[in-house]
Amino acid sequence: MRFWIKEEAVTEKSSTGLNANVAGLLCYVLGWITGLVFFFLEKNSKFVRFHALQSIIVFGALTVLGFVLGFIPIIGAILGWILNILSFVLWIMLMLKAFKGEMYKLPWAGAYAEKKVGG
């Protein structure tokens, strides 16, 4: 996994009126839902748009995967339980990274998000 620190992201304001690092954290609070909200609300900050799009991709995929696993008896329940724990850890980690001002790029989702926001 590759990440980089963008120092000015911590102090810059987003078009939402929040500091970019706070807005970046909020992109993850309700998973893909808040990612979608911030993706459409944010007009200026590439930092916030990156985290919003990464949240949509990652937590959207995890939501779909959890839904699919719900239809598989026994093994689906076990895998769903493991997926929930891993999702929780990822959720906390991504919120902390965004709050620290880091554009933490996950494999595939982060690369796609970076490409789309022009980072």
C-alpha cells in the first residue's frame, strides 16, 4: 500500500466550510453514504474528493459483498462475520488517516479515486 502526506490538507478549507481533514474524516463516517454526500458537495478540495470517492468504492463494494454473503448458508455467515470485523478496522484506520491529513491510497480503489479526482 502506498500513501503520502499532504501537509496543506490539514489546514486548507474545503468548499463545505470545514477543514479538509475534518471533511475527509466525515467522508468515511457512514461509509459510502457520506462519501457520496461529500463527493457531490465538495467542489474545490481534491483531498476531500479523493477520500469521498475512495469511501464510495471501498464501502460500496463491502456492502455488496456482505449482502451476497448473506445468501450463503453457514459459510456465508462466518465469512460475513470476518468481513464485518475487517471492515470495522479499515473504517477506523481510514478515518484516522484522513484526519491526520494523509491521502492514504488503498490498492485499486485508491488508485482509481486518485485518477478520477486528478490527484
